[in-house]
Amino acid sequence: MATKPIPSECPMRKHTSTSKVSIEQPEHYGIDDNNTDDNNKSYQNSCPRHSGDALSPDNQIPKLTQEPAPGQTIPLPTSRVISSIPKAKSKEYWEYPSPQQFYNALVRKGWETPEESIETMVDIHNFLNEEAWNEILKWEGMRKRDCDRPKLLRFRGRPHELSPKARIIQWAGKIFPSLGTPPPFDRHDWTIDRCGKEVRYVIDYYAGPDEGDTPVFYLDVRPALDSVDSVVDRIRLATKETFEQLRARAQTGKTEER
């Protein structure tokens, strides 16, 4: 599980924890090649601002306007940042939502969010997506012979569905309270194109204790156990980490004996 404090150059480090309440579910809006909104269909039936637009099959996201929302009091940027994540269906890269689109997504779902916090939320959203992709690339490094440039094919937000691993961790916490941990605040399933082969990854997002004014997140990124290759990769990594831990303990023991 990768720990990801927000780097010093990111502007969200300058914000106090008062904005943290607003960013606890930053990943529901994802990355897209058109416009950005909720990835979870369950929100759409109850949301009064749902336009009925068709959803993209790649990310379950309808189009959202760049126009200010009704009642919006301050202007928000409409510029969008290009990610480092390559698209599977073109030579382009996935694009992050603008602060205005992000805010429109929140308004559309009926969430009350301070407008002045939106740009910080977008920064955190983008940062976490980049780190999730970096973790996927680490896994894909074990399959470099098969494909040296995986791409993101599609993704889906599943914030209300615990992954099997997260569910097991919650059960273990009930049996052994010392092992208890809060459940992930979000889950995503990303499907990549491994040079013609589709591979699904599961990403659980956990919030850790802040380091001063810096929010800290834990990303648990791993291939889903729905193929032989993914099972083998999970076993390989677990075995490698176990041997590394045993080696570190052995070296510590030798140092203490001296």
C-alpha cells in the first residue's frame, strides 16, 4: 500500500484541515476525454440536475457544462490539465476536469461545497490519479516483456462497494481490534490495455492522519484476481516483499549482535 502525502509544491499543502471535509471523496469525478462528473450511476436517478445526457462507455460520465452553476458567487477556472495517462484508443492522453466542471459535478449531486475549496480539490484529485497510475506502472513493470507501454482503456468509480480485500480488512478489524482501520473512502476499477489484453486493477483510497496541514492518503493498487496472470503477479510481489522483510530483520539482528 503506497502512502502519498501531498508534495510540497502542491498548493493544497497551504490549506488548513478545514477543507479536508470537502475533499474526502475527490476521486468520484475521474479523468475523461470530454467532460467530467460522477462515475456512479446510483447518483443519477436522484440528482435534480441530471440532464439525461448519454454516458460515455469508457468512464460512465455524462457531459458537463463549463458555464457557472446557478447561484455560483465566484468565477472558477475552465482550463483543464492533461494527465500523464495515455489513452488506449488514441495517441492522446486523458484529461482532468476543470475546476468549473468539478464544481458543476458537485452541484449536480446536491453537495454543498465551498467554492473557494474547488481548486484545491481538483489539485488533490489530479495528484491521486497520477499516483494511482504510477502504482499501476510498477505492477506492469513485471510484464514489460509482454507490453512496454500499457494504456488506460476505461475506469469506473465504485465508492459504495468495498473490494474483497477491503472487506476482509474490515472483518479482521472486528476480530482483532488492534488491526482495525477505517474503510476506504473510495474505490476505483481501472481497466488497462496491455498491448491488446485487458487487465483490471482495483484501487482503494484511504485517508491517513494529516501531517500538520498536509493531508495524507494511502493508495492500495493491485491487479484484480480475475486472471491467471494477475494471480501470479500478486503472489510474486507478496513473496518478494516477504523475503525483503525477512532479510531486513536478519540484517537488524546481526547489527544488534555486534
